[in-house]
Amino acid sequence: MNILALESSAAACSAALCRDGGLVAQSFQCSGLTHSRTLLPMVNDLMKNCGESLDRVDVIAVAAGPGSFTGLRIGVATAKGLAWVGEKPCAPCSTLESMAWPLAHLEGKLIVCAMDARRKQVYNALFRARGEELERLSPDRAISLAELGEELKSFPAEKIVVGDGAILCYNTLRAELPNLEPAPVHLRMQSAWGVARAAEGLIAAGSLVSGAELAPVYHRLSQAERERLEREQNTKFTIEGDQKHV
């Protein structure tokens, strides 16, 4: 089975082609360019260099969230477009689970997935490394760094933090968690290979979706949506206050 995987949830952007559980090729870029400029050309070059074509791909996998609102939309839109041509099934993968897979070989360690969500929060999930498998210990969520630090105190195992929020998380919590360490640089950022590995679980579970059904999973309102709701709430209070004085 051929899986074409896309990752554009944060600063890095990558694409990977995996066949029967093995990595055939991966392209990775963290240059500061927008993913709308890099992702599709990256996929095109990767497939061309592998001598493969889209019609030989069985599943399109994408990091569907959480993550950067713009990055997720670019990745999902690209996956939908690629799937549409041949009506390919899609795997909407958890970004957090995907970033944990490259560390699954660290048997017994607690994998702390962390993406910077701003406002002193991270998108986070916890996994225990089981060699060839992952054991999920928490749902995907947005959580404050203070709350995460308190929760991690209850886990005695060595902890390794991965993701674009790894250094933020490590610098904030290392004083109270001496057995916390950042993942090595080459394994720290999100990658499309992890997305492909997460997709294998969705395939086995029969959880694929059509391109039309594929959608981002944000886990939190965008800043624009939060500000709109705040304005609407303030307007409501103003109107209600004026009515009381009529």
C-alpha cells in the first residue's frame, strides 16, 4: 500500500511517500517560506524523483490538527485536491500523535507532544513509547503550561518533549521536572513520516474519509473568532444595559 503523507501544521513543511510501512522518500523544509508556496511543488518533485504517480497512491494522509490555522488549512486543502483527482480515501491524522511516532522506539519513556498555542498554552497529548507502538495517555487538547507541569509530576518515567513547542515547554518546566528533556534536533519537528505512520492506524481501524469529508481539527477558536465573539458579547451587554435605563 502506498501512502502519500503531508505535514504543514507548524513552521516546518514536509511530504513523504511510504510503501507497506516503509519510508520510500521524504522531503522536509523549514525555510520560513509559506506552505502555500512549498507544499505542492514538494509533493510534485518527490513523486517525480521516486518515479511514482498519483494514480498509484492508495491513501492521502495529512496532519489535520491541531496546529497553525493557516498551515492546517493549506495541508487539508492540498490533500483534498490530490484526493479529488482519483477519488482517493484520506487519513485525517492527529498532528500530536504523528509527531510522537518517530520516538516510539524509546521504550518506556513518556512522550510529551507540545505545539505552541500562544497565550501560555500548548497543544498537547501524552504517549508512552512501546517500541513499535504508542500508548495514548491523554486526548489531544489545548492546555496551559502550568497545568501541564502539574500533571507531568504524577508520571515518574523519563520524559521527552517533542514538537515546535518543545523548547518553550522545556525551558518553562525543567526546573520542576528534572527528568524532562527535549527530543534531539533531528526528531524534534513534525514530519510527514510520522503522519504516514499514524495513518496506518486509521487504515486498520477503518477510519478513512473521502476528500469531501476531510476537514481540519482546530481544538480552539482562532484569534479572529475569539475577538468577534468578545465584540458580540460586549455589544449584547451594552444593549441590555441601555434597555434597563429606558
